[in-house]
Amino acid sequence: MNTDKKQIKSSTIEKWVVSERQKLLDTPVFNILSHRSTLEAAGKSGTFYTIDAPDWVNIIALTTDQKVILVEQYRFGNEQISLEIPGGMVDKGDPDPIESAKRELAEETGYSTKKWTKLGKVAVNPAIFTNYCHLYLAEDCTLKYEQAPDEHEIIHVHTIQLPEFMQMVKTGEIDHSLVVAAVSQYILWKMDKS
Amino acid sequence: MNTDKKQIKSSTIEKWVVSERQKLLDTPVFNILSHRSTLEAAGKSGTFYTIDAPDWVNIIALTTDQKVILVEQYRFGNEQISLEIPGGMVDKGDPDPIESAKRELAEETGYSTKKWTKLGKVAVNPAIFTNYCHLYLAEDCTLKYEQAPDEHEIIHVHTIQLPEFMQMVKTGEIDHSLVVAAVSQYILWKMDKS
């Protein structure tokens, strides 16, 4: 069972074939699909449920004095006040998700910059979600606009020292999985640079 | 807008109050709820949709020779073959999620160990999910059982050098957001130790 990367790439796992797809539910943030899928070679078939959503973005945004820009807001999923990096949905009209990232940063925090780096892209949850989250680093941010949150958003903006931010991720005070994933890509990017 | 941790903790963001909750859809992996919520102080109210699921676990499992144990399988969400660390749902009957982690590791890979460390816990997506994912490190794993996957699971097990695993996370060859989040907690834990 010892594998090297080449062997994984030539692996023989087969994709299931979707024979029938149905939209079960339509909400402003996601849709629920059911599909009948078959893996003929293994004589298996079943009905599976997935969550269809547009791609998302999030941004590790640093001010000119190396502070992390955080947004604090009520979250309807776990019914908690959550401290996160800025982010949101990719707009269908955007030719590249970076445009959505720039807009979300400006709307949620009022901050803006020209120094953007793509840190990576993660599959939100390939078992049940169709979509990806694009992760960005925005450096040298300065306060340029008024906040312009969406109708139901009440957002408090905080800036905090980078080491303190890392500590809060470690202790779980900052716990949104996609924020923690962005931190991972930031650390790996930083290690590579140094 | 300069904040220190103490100020964030005394922040004045208010929680919305849920007045009516309805289950819209029931699947084997998640349920969809709608709830009418109100934030009286701000004169706001609306209907919001959330995804209710049991807690999850995932495990960075290392063999006695420091290789990472990976599972490769077809994923119905993004319809891709995905390379991940082992994981799954927390069983209602388990007094502690670590029991589920131990069982998932054994069932998906056949590996087992007594050396477990909790790396942390992330909110899957507090905006829409009710649940958390518990992240573990399992060291000194040895192959002890036959694989015992669920009915629809076809899983190939791989073991790969730790630096190569990190590289595959960095390049996006390993891209499940909860795996990347576990990597973040592993790196921060490792930094703290050294």
C-alpha cells in the first residue's frame, strides 16, 4: 500500500454515471439536487443528494501595518456570532473570481488594495457540494470606502495583529473551516517564499 | 477600527431570534431547515435556509514511518475522484467524537493506533451549516484490520511521505476544504511543539 505520487495519478477508481438529475429545492444561497447514479463495473447504483451553490471567495486581507482585517457577524447556520475573514459568493457576471473578492472586501470592510495574490482553491466539500472556494491574499490594504453590506448583514470590522490572528485560529476562537483552510494555504505560501 | 482581542470579546453584535423552524427536506446525509428569524433592535426579519447535519470527524493519520494515510474515492458532490484524509460522520451513540474517528480510520483504511491528539474543531460553514468537524492527529498507525467500507464506498488507500502530502495540499492536488483546515491545525500544533 506504499504509494508514490505517480501511482496515485494512474489510480483505477472509476467515476459513477449520473442517469437522472432533479432539483428538489431552490433557496437564495444554494439548491438541493438528487441524482440517480450508477457504477456499472461494480454493479452498484443509488440515489444521492448534493448541494449546488455558486463558487465562493475569501480573503486574508492585511493592512499596510500588517494587521488582519476581520469581520464579525451573526451566522444563521450555527446561530453564533462568528469572527471571519471577508468573503462571499462569486457573482455570475464576474469574468474571474478575483473581481468578486475585490468587491466583497470593499463592501464588507471598506478596505481596498491593488496587491492581490491567489493562494489557492479548495473544494468546499466534494462529498456533497458542487462548488469551490477561491482563496486570496490582499496586502497593503487601506480604508477607502464606506461599508456597503447586504440587506441582512450587520458587520463589525476589526483589525488584529497577524500573530494574534494565528493564535485565535489555533485556539478555535476563529473556527470557520474555510477561513482555517485559507490560513493553511497562507502558511504554505509563506514557507515557500522564505 | 483598531481592535485588540479583549475588545472583540466585548463586541455588541446581537443574535437573531428564531421564531419558526420547519424541516423542508430529509436526506441520509443532511436535512434542510427554513427558519423565520428576527432582529428586533434593527427592525429586521427574514426567512433563512440552513443545512442540518451531524458533526463530522477527520484524521491526519501517520504510519510508524511517518507516512500520511490517504483515501481515494469518487465524490458525488463535485463528481470527481478525490484524495483525502480519512473521515466521516460522528455516530449519535458515541460519547465522544474520537470514538467515531477511531472507527472511521479502521473502516476506511484498516489502520489503527493508540496515539491520538485532538488538533481542534472547525465550524463546517457557520453561515449555512449547523455542525462542526473535529480534527484529529493519529500517530504510529499500523495496519491491523481488513477495510470495511459502507455500501456505496469504493476506497483505495495510499500512504505518502509527509512533505509530499504538504506539497499536494499546496498545489491543490489535495483540495477538500476540511482536509486543508486539518493541515492548518496540524502545522500550528507542530509549530507550538517545536
